[in-house]
Amino acid sequence: MRNKNILITGGAGFIGSHVVRLFVEKYPEYHIFNLDALTYAGNLENLKDIENHKNYTFIKADITHEDVINDLFIKYKFDSVIHLAAESHVDRSIKDPLAFVKTNVIGTMNLLNAFKNCWNNDFSNKLFYHVSTDEVYGTLGETGLFTETTSYDPNSPYSASKASSDHFVRAYGETYNMPYVITNCSNNYGQNQFPEKLIPLFINNIINNKPLPVYGDGNYTRDWLYVIDHAIAIDLVFHKGKNHDTYNIGGFNEWKNIDLVKLLCKQMDIELNREEGTSEKLITYVKDRPGHDLRYAIDASKIKNELGWEPSVTFEQGLEKTIKWFLNNENWLNNVTSGQYKSYYEKQYN
Ligand code: NAD
Ligand code: DAU
């Protein structure tokens, strides 16, 4: 059996928690180590249902701490890494770029070095899986799609830090023959997403009758994917992806922000038994995000043709599941929006 001690970083975050759950439940023969620093974005509540599984261990650690990371590799001999830990929010990267360099670049370097040193260049049956973003490709105009060969052209400190980490992973593959795969995915949405990102932030504001701050004219386009479909894609690439290769993952699902927000408002009115049009009245156009990328759209035909992956739900279905989850998990939402969140919100939007 291959890859038994799997280190998943950032497993207490949004996407990571879905990946951890999928692996813990689907592969009882693997041991899953979830390493997370529990920053504002990490929340062990996301994994309450699996925390006592025999094949699961949580490690609170920071990937920027080189010695700690080295010691953990020596102790547990992780034969595979699925690396998701990151600072992930573009708006925060505009206010504090260095934090993104520390975690996303230095943190990734620490993992690469620890992995390399642990196996002393004997990498048979080992894998370093780096989870990245479509934002590394920069922005598209009105037409065209990002493919795996699109040149990197990042525009935000967040995407520049992710691009840098992708380059290091690739460089370790070429230089030290370290086995790796990289996936570049589009915008995720779904349960447990921290309400700083568009969809959960707007759901929370609609619940609380607060303004919905649409940046600029709202004519920015993103390609949305339900988070569980991303986790399924990661499972597939982890087991069947080609060594030293890259796969784009996307939802075949482009929406202009303003159209998405209107659809969300409509579905929220239904779920909250409010008169149609109530939530739309909360839409407020605000100052644009600096360096705002106009459009992202993924050509996901490689992963579809080579590995048979496709999104399993439509956007309307995924959005409905997401809204229902947030409405049924008010405690989760209240917990994460108390404390620090309030001062973040005031600084960002007032
Ligand atoms: P998230 O912000 O919800 O979670 C990040 C997790 O990483 C948190 O649990 C946090 O505690 C942990 N973390 C942060 N800094 C750390 C450190 N120094 N040491 C250890 N742990 C640390 O992020 P997400 O949206 O789940 O994204 C996960 C990964 O997927 C990121 O690498 C991101 O770039 C990538 N990605 C995200 C999206 C998206 O739409 N959210 C799309 C494509 C790719
Ligand atoms: O494309 C993948 C990326 O998607 C991931 O790598 C990032 O980690 C993730 O945060 C996401 O980045 P975006 O910047 O696209 O997501 P965000 O939810 O912040 O914004 C989506 C769009 O909505 C974007 O055009 C900005 C806009 N927006 C966002 C917020 C938070 C608003 O108009 N108002 C807002 O308040």
C-alpha cells in the first residue's frame, strides 16, 4: 500500500477540512496528520465529526517554524504531503503582504526542505502535492480560458506569493527529482468558508440586514466550484495524477459578481421567507479592490479527459446547500464573526 502517513497542512481551514474528512473517512488504512497553526481562518469545529477517528491526528504547528517542521518530519516520517496551509484572502494581502510571503513562500520552502531532508533524496512512493490557485495566471479579458500552459502573471501580493511557492515546488522537482503535483483551482464556495470571502460574507450580511459591499461596478467575473468537488479532484490527482505535472480545476461556471449576488439574494429571500427583492435592496457599490483582476476562467479539460473528473453539482444546487448550511449553523457563524472579525470588518469596509 502506498502513502500511508499523509501530512495535510491547513486542514482546519475551509478547503483543507473537506480534504481531511474525505481522506480520513475514505482511507482507513492511511494515517492523516492535520497540521494547522489555527490562525483566524483555522477552526477545529470544522472537523468535530471526525476528530476521534483512529486514523486521524491533529498537530498544532506553524509552517514558518523551520525547526518544528523538521522535527515533525523526523518523528512521523510523512511519506506524502498535501499542502493547503496559506494566507488565502486577497484583501488581507493588500494590507499586509509580508504575512503572505512568510506563510505562503517561506512556509512552503520549510515543508519542501523538511520533506527532502527526511527522505534523503530517496523518493520512491512519495509525493508532495501543492494546492494552488488560478490567480497565479493573472487576469483574462472578456474571452479566453486559463490552461495549464498559460504564463504566470500574478497581480496581487496573494497571487504573487502563491506563484512563488508554485515555482519553488516545480524547481525542487527539477533540481532534486522530488515527486510533486500542483493543482490550480478556481474560486471555491460551500460550508465552513470563512465569511471574509464574497459568498459567506454576503450570506452573513443578508441574515443581519447589513449592506452588501460590491466592489467597483460588480462586472468582475469568477469561475465558481463547490468545495466538495475540489476535495474529490484532489483525491483523484493525489492517487492518479502524473508526477511532475499540473492540473487546472474549475467549475465550468463563470459568473459576473453582480449576477451572482442577485442570484444569492433571490435564494436567500426564499430560504428566509422574505418578500422577493428584499435582499437585493442591500446591494451597495463600494470602492474597488486595488489591482482587481477582471476575469478568471479555467479550462478544466485536462483533468476531465485524463482523470475523468467533473463537478458533481450545478451552481444553483451547490449554492442552495451552502445557504442552508449557514442558516442551520448559526453558532458556527456567530463564533467566527465575534472578536477579531469585527475589527477586520470595520477596517476593510468602513
Ligand atoms: P483558509 O484561509 O480557509 O484556510 C487556511 C488554513 O491554513 C487555516 O486553517 C489556517 O489556520 C492555516 N494556516 C495559515 N497560516 C498557517 C501557518 N503559517 N502554518 C500552519 N497553518 C496555517 O484557506 P482556503 O480557502 O481553505 O484555501 C486553502 C488552500 O487552497 C490555500 O493554499 C489557497 O491558496 C488554495 N486555494 C483556495 C481557493 C479558494 O477559493 N478558497 C481556490 C484555489 C486555491
Ligand atoms: O480564484 C481562486 C481564489 O479565489 C483563491 O485563490 C483565493 O484564496 C480566494 O479568496 C478567491 O479569491 P477572490 O479574490 O476571487 O475571492 P473573494 O471572495 O475575495 O472575491 C470574489 C469576487 O468578489 C472578487 O471579484 C472581489 C469581489 N468582492 C469580494 C468581497 C470580499 C466584492 O465585490 N465584495 C467583497 O466584499
